[in-house]
Amino acid sequence: MQRNKEVKIKFSACLIANKLR
């Protein structure tokens, strides 16, 4: 479950980076 949380955070960071672009 902890790994799932990490993946979600990575995905969120990717989305945020895309928005900033």
C-alpha cells in the first residue's frame, strides 16, 4: 500500500510539472 502512495505522489508531481509547463 505504501508503494501505491508513492506512485500516486509521483503521478501528482508529473501532473503539476505538466501544468507548470
